[in-house]
Amino acid sequence: MAIELTMPRLSDTMESGTIIKWNVKEGDAVSAGDVVADVETDKATMEMQVYDDGTVSRIVVPEGKTVAVGTLIAVIDDGEESAAAPAAPAATSTAAASTASAPPPAAPAPAASVSRGAAIDAGPRMRVSPVARRLADEHRIDLASIEGSGPAGRIVKQDVLGAIENRTAAAAPPTRIETAVALPVPAARAGIAASTTALSAAGRPGSEVALSGMRQTIARRLVESKNTIPHYQVTVRIDMDPVLALRKDLNAQLATQGVKLSVNDFIVRGCAVAMAEHPFMNASWAGDRILLHGAVNIGVAVALSAERGGGLVVPTIRDADRKSLRWISEETRELAEKARTKGLSAEEMSDSTFTISNLGMFGVEHFTAVINPPNSAILACGAALEQPVVRNGVLAVGHEMQATLSLDHRVIDGAMGAAWLGTLKDLLEHPATLLV
Amino acid sequence: MSATAVREIEFRDALREAMSEEMRRDPKVFLLGEEVAEYDGAYKVSKGMLAEFGPRRIIDTPISENGFAGLGIGAAMMGLRPIVEFMSWSFSLVAADQILNNAPKMLYMSGGQFGCPIVFRGNDGAGGQLGSTHSWCVESLYANVPGLKMAIPSNPYDAKGLLKTAIRDADPVFFLESERMLSMKGEVPEEEYLIPFGQAAIRRTGEDCTIVSFGRPVHFAMEAAETLAAEDGIECEVIDGRTIRPLDLDTIVASVRKTNRCVVVDQSWSFASVGSEVAAQISEHCFDDLDNHVHRVHADDVPAPYASNLEQEMLPNPRKIRSAVLSACYRA
């Protein structure tokens, strides 16, 4: 009996998935629990298991292909009844199998159902070439809004490409803004742009990079964040000498136990502990109300190497306010390592209530970060730089770190953010408090 | 390939070199057919081979295709490696029972006891005012049969490399040459090489439309592609299948996924043909990548005319191919 494998919904926001790798080929035997494929979702590359024993009779979606949730990707034959009905009509046998034993297919992705619905509603059957339909799905173009140029009004690839181009042009009004400001400025800009173009034309050729699922998600979520959240920033300088001294002592004393605390571990712990006095910092805007979260789950931004396609993931340290420094350190290291090698599961990246982005290891002094929805705040940490500092009215040499909060003004007002930063500064400048 | 200047030889010389090299290499290889020995071959393909290999290995046969094809099959079953030359594949029709009913099925019918490592080769296709009965393109008719392989080179280099592979193959190979191409010259290196079956060659790269073809029409496809690039701004990717069985579907599919459009050029008739098979495979494997149905250019569905102008019009030609590409790209 044929069991249909469909693209699973591996995260709440997943609408489509890419088969990165098949671990089986047609004809291979599989057992329940076997990992048959690596699937890239909008968040991560995840392992896909099978729930039945059988033989892979067909692989429908090849490696590298992206399909909507619920799409048939492979067929497994469980060996039952196959002798009884060897040549049964495929449609009836697979339909029966999918209702009988395959997991119910997830609801179709909203974008896809919108365009299909539109196609049905458009009176006489809408004619669309397959690749035009696929492109429209991928770019969320409503087919009903396109006039087909093919025979009998068929919408073809060129029509969808035109619609994508028009939308891009419509969504980018920079030329109007430039003409609106004083004349010399756009002229100068135009000059720069022209000379840059000339340079690149003469030098290195440009190229296109296909968007990975992760890159699409980063783009979508951060544009959404910047477009909907009224961001503002608050910065403090934190004396890091106490943390650096304590870290040195602890790492020396606990070296034999494999403990190697990073400065970031102290910051994670500090942020988590600071939440106790400032519940609005650990909150989400929910449209008609504000959600104050009970758990303190700290997201830690991890950059991925260019060899793995680059990008950024945010693993979550759950209940960081209730975990020791050592625990936080080990968990962060394990999650970062997994992110860079195997990829994280959706669960490992979900439910954060606050996020930290640390570019200190690159020597960055100061930067601002974009809030990671549905968080209401993100902390951007620079390096603990050795520099002239004033201590008790005397000029000395010390290590200071600039920490910049980006805040959602709908949830957190300036004074609230400043107060939280004061608490964090106090904790990090007296780090023994982080040990208890 | 070595860095030395590559020599140019004719298609017929390339075929002869392939046979002669394999006969020197393997004493079990021999050639039989009408006029292959004393007359040096009806088309001079086997010129000089009688002198080198003698009458035991270069064998003139009576005009009896059914007889000598069967003789070859018997020899192959007993372990020899015959090359059977049909002066024209049109004449192979009288040997249909041997070449279709015996050779490709022998391994299966004998339960694996007898293989049939034989090469049938000769001129295929119209184009020389030979009339309906002598202008057969047999690829679609014969490719339908399981158990055989089919190679159809489009140039001297491929002719030699594919024929050497054919002679060493354990299965019956139908090797389709073209009388119209025997004098074509092309670069063929001195040193030995073989071309594996099932590996198509991309003759030209392009982004807008894939043209899949086999044998002589590959040249028409190339000509059409150059016109399309110059006159219409359409860049075609031209794929030379080189073998029909096995078919290099991977190369075809990868190209169509890129271009989203495809024209198949097959010099045989369209109904139940190599062209319809390729179109069906593309529909199956590239459905969501297609911007239009697969267009096909075939010989017209009539017996080959004798009149030269009608014959040229009946066959696939660059004008028909260009027109099909324009239609596939919605530019017609």
C-alpha cells in the first residue's frame, strides 16, 4: 500500500520547504523513525522522519526544490496488499492510503490558496503556464491581477516576470524623494551612482544570488519589524573590568571541569536577571494588549559561516534567569555549534522573549540592532575595549563596553528602557550577583 | 585530449577507424554486409579493411538481410562480436524478425544464457531523393523495443567514439549513420577515446529555449539557433542526445528547468516517436517548469517524396525549427 509523504509543517510560520538532501533513494528500505531527508524551512534545516516501515517507491521532489507545505514529496510502499492489488488505479489506491494511514496533509499555505482561489473565482478557467503559476506562487503575485499575453489569454512566464518587475518598481520610490530635496544633492548622488556603475562595469562582473529560505525569512521579518515597530535606541557604557576579572578567575579555577565562560555568557545571565525588576522589558505587543511573559527566554544571535550559506539564526536559552552561568555557557556553546554544523530545530529557535546581538568579537564599538519580533527589545553589545576611563575622579585605563538597547515604544518608554539598562550595568559592574 | 593539433577526417573515416581499431584489439570482432569487402563498402566506409583483416573477418554477403542479420545474431550468441552493415536501414525492415524479435530478446528469452553483443549499423534517414521506400528514419520504429541500445552520432568525433563503445557493448546496438553526413569532416584525435552511452552533449548554451535533437537534425537546430539569436534575440540551448537508448534525461531536464521551454527535433514521423517520448518525459519531469507545451518538429506525416523540393520541405529544417522556437516562446 502506498503511503504518501508530504512536505511537513515544521514550524508555525513555515509555508514551504526545500529538500536539501535525500538520505534515501528509490528502492531503499526505511523503518519508522528513519531520517529520510533534510528539509530547509524558513527558519532552519531540519531532519524529516518517516513514521512507517516500508520501501521508498518514488521520490517526487528532487533535492534543491522548494514546494508548499502539504505537497507530495515521496511515496513509501509498506508492502501490505501490494500483491492483492498490483495494478490498482493509482488515484484510488493512493487516495485511500492517504486517508487511511498517512499523516493528514497540512492545510495549504495561505499564499497558495489565495491565488488558487482567485483562479477558481475568475469565471472561465484561468489559463496559466505551469512555470508562470509557480513563479507567481513564489513571489506572491495574485494571478487574477495579471493579464495573460499567451494564446486564449494564457498567463505565461513573461507576464509574471513583468508583474514582479512592476511591483518592485512601484514599491521603490527613491527617485521621487531625490527630486523632492534640494537640487545639488541628487545631482551629486547621480554622479556617484554613475561612476560606481562605470567602475563595476569595467571591473568585477556582478552576479545574482538565489535567496535561501533563511535569507527570505530574515528579509521578511526584519522589514516587518522596521515597518511596524517604532524603534528607538538607548545606550550606556558599562565598566567591564569586574566581569573580565571574575571571568579570568572562574575560568582558571574551573578549567579542569571544562568550564570556559565567555563575556557573552555574563551578559545573557545579566539580561535575564535584570528582567525580574522590569517586566515590560520581557514583553510583546499584541495589538490590543501587552503580553508580559512569565518565562525569561533569551535569544542569542548567531552568525553562520559563508560556507554554509551565511545568514543568521537566533537560538533560545530558555529560562535563562533560572540557569547558572555554567549552564548558560554550555547551552549557548552547544546551540551555536549545532547552528553552524547541523542546523537548529524550530523549537530551539522559538519562544524567545528578548534577544542579544553581540559583535564584540569583531572589535565593534557600538551598533544598533533591529528588534526580533515578537520581542519588544534587543540589546546590541560592542567590544569591551581598553581605553582611558575616569574612576573616582581619576583618569585610568579600563575596559568599557557600550550596550545599546533597541526598544518598541509601544511597550517600553524611554525611562523604562533606561532603568533596565541601569540594572544591567549595576549587575555587570558587580558580577558576583550573577553567581547566585 | 593532447595539445597537438587535431586532425580532421570524414565521418566515414571515423567509422572505419572505430571498426579497425576494435578489430585489432579483439579478434572476435568481424564485419559482414553487402559489398563491405571486395567493393570497399557501398559508401567506402570499409575501404581497405579486406586488405588488412582478410576475407574471414570482412565478409561479403548476398542481398539477404534476414539471412545475414540472423547469421550475425547466431555468431553473437556464440561469443563473437559481429558488426552487421545495412547499406541502408531501410533494408533492415526485411530482417525485422531477426533484429527486433531475436537480438534484443535473446538475453531475456534464454534466461541469461545467451547475450547478443552485436552492432547493426548503416545509413538512416532521407534527404537524397531515394524515394519513399529507401528513405526510412527507423529510430522511432525501433527505439520502441526493449533490450536494444540505439546510438545516432551527429559528427565524426561522436561517430568514432560511440561506435567503439557500441562494439564493446554486451547488448545489441542499433547504430544510425547518415548518408548525407558521410563526407562531413570533423576533428578526430589520433589517440583512442570512447564516448559512453547516455551522455548527451550540449552544443550551444542558452537561456530562452531548449532544443533537443539527435543525429543529422542537430545541425539544423544549430543553424536555427544562430538565426534566432541574431534575428529574434532568442538564445537557444541545443542538446545533442547522441544516444536514444539510453536517453540522457538528466541533461535534458536540467536544461528545460533552466529555459522553461523546449522544442524537440526528430527526423522520424511524429506519431508514437522518439520526439513524443522525449516530450512526454519532459512533461512528466518538468511539468511545473514549463512555460508552454513541448513543441515538436518532425518529418511531415507523409511518405518521403521523391521531388527534391518536396523532400526538403517534408523533413525537419532550420525554418521549421525557428518557427517552433518562436511559438514555444510566445513570439510567433
